[in-house]
Amino acid sequence: MTARLTPTDIETAADLLRAGSLVAFPTETVYGLGADAQNPGAVAAIFEAKGRPHFNPLICHYPTAAAAFAHVEASPIAEKLAAAFWPGPLTLVLPRRPTCPVAQLAGAGLKTLAIRVPAHPVAQALIAALGRPIAAPSANRSGSISPTTATHVAAQLTGRIAAIIDAGPSTVGVESTVLDLSTPTPFLLRPGGISLEALESLIGPIARIADAATLRSPGQQLSHYAPNLPLRLNATSIAADEAQLAFGPALPASLTFQLSESKNLAEAASRLFEALHWLDTNAPAQNLHAIAAMPIPNHGLGLAINDRLTRAAAPRS
Ligand code: AMP
Ligand code: MG
């Protein structure tokens, strides 16, 4: 049984986490599938529920930068980024301290740990009520579309987890930006809710591999975020058997999901996963067999949107 909770049920949710159960909860990026990060059995259950490969490490969520930096070795750059962007959609990868009590499996046995301080008040309340960090990947089955509503979570994980806290749609809509600070030059592992431009204006140049096929971050397999329907990118016309993912004035098509009529990248990011869920659900009934996505500029949040769309369109492994 998976209980449907509301933000007033935080204590119930924290008790479930304390008992080693899994609770899906809202964050500003997407819904997370949470476990007590210091309970190895609970962390293992996350991989089980998601069908996630064990080499793919999880992000640990903390109440404050001070609490996070008690578990990892912060650098001056990490402190600067934390002051500017936490709480918020930025994840930092830093060396674990020898005393770090987080389960090894949460970090997939690596010497580094990915940490974040989320901004969502329900996520904050849950972490505070537990009194320990929460390990949480996105609350979807591995390889599928990330959830931005409790309904998306329920569709994929009902019966596999103890509870879902429903607090309405996530506002950012794409996952956090993941930045590796464990090497001398900061390295972008995943574009996300904080733009590369915003980070570079604070700390200078950040290295990255332009090709989305990079495997440096263990979780960054090419095929990911995949809808059931095939996806075609950079469409400038829509075929008769295709549904449209529009950005800006829509092209003629029998079924369209509009990401942002006014070409606002933040609005498009917040609606991206909802769009893929919706098209997957509604296109087949109209005999449409594929999704065609209009081009999206590759700057600001467009980098994160195009990263997710490229993976959604990649050949399935
Ligand atoms: P998710 O929790 O599903 O949003 O994915 C978290 C992302 O952070 C994945 O792509 C992981 O591979 C990446 N990540 C987490 N921990 C580390 C780490 N220690 N080193 C490198 N990448 C990491
Ligand atoms: Mg994920």
C-alpha cells in the first residue's frame, strides 16, 4: 500500500523514513524518492523500488550548507556557491569526510558525495523532522520520465513505496544542476535548474563535455527520461502521425503540448516532464505514433531542457 499524504502529515512521513521505509516528497526541481541516508537498508530499497543500477549514486539532501559540509570537505568555491544558490537546484559533488555517516551505497561506494540543500518548504520540513539527511533520486522508475506531480509518482511507484506527499506541481521542473568540485577544475556533470551562465559568472570557467553521451557521471546514461513514444528533435514540420511538443508559435498538428508560447525557457523547463507524460498518455488515442519537438535554444535553462530531450530521443538500451 502506498499512502497519499499532505504537507500536514510531515511527522507521519518522518516516522516512515525513521522506520526505513521510502517516502516520495516534493522538491522545487522534481519529486524525490526519499530514504534515511544513514540507513543502508533503506538506501538499498531506493535502488530496488526504482530498478536503478547500483553504480548510479544518489544525491543527499540537507537542511543547511553547514550540515552538508559536516559530511564532505568543502572548498572556498563550494562555500561561495552554497552562499549564492542554496537553498536551490544546485548539487555539489565533494570528497566525503572519513567520519561521514551516510551509507556507502548512497554514494555508490565512491570517495565523493553529491549534496544539495533544497528550497521546497515541504522538503525542508521533512529533513528537519527526520533530523538526518535524506538520500533521494527522482521518484520515477529508472530510465523513465521524471515526476513533477504526485500523480506522476503514483503512476510509476504505487505499491513499491510507503507514501507520497502531495504538495502540487514542482516549480523548476528539471533536476538540479550537478557540479563536480572534487577535481581542480569545476566540472559540469549535469545541466539543470541553475544555468551554467549563472554559475560561471560567480566562479569563472566550468569544464564540461559538450556531448550528452558523456559517461563521467555514472547516472548519465544516454537513454534516459524516456517516454514510451519515439521522440524526434528539432522538428520544423509535424508529420501526420506525430504529436507536437511546441516552443513558441505552434506548427500545424493534430495534437500539441505547448511548452511556452512566449519562448520563456523557465516556463518551458517547468512544463517539460508534464509534457512528455501528457503526450505519452494522449497521443496513442489519436493514432499518433511519435512525438516531434520544435527546436529550443541551447542557453540558460535551454541547456538542461535539450540535455533531457536528447536523452529522451536516444536509442533505447
Ligand atoms: P538523480 O538523483 O536521479 O537526480 O541523479 C543524480 C545525479 O547525480 C546522477 O546523474 C548521478 O550520477 C550524479 N551523482 C551523484 N553522486 C555523484 C558522485 N559522487 N559523483 C558523480 N556524480 C554523482
Ligand atoms: Mg533521475
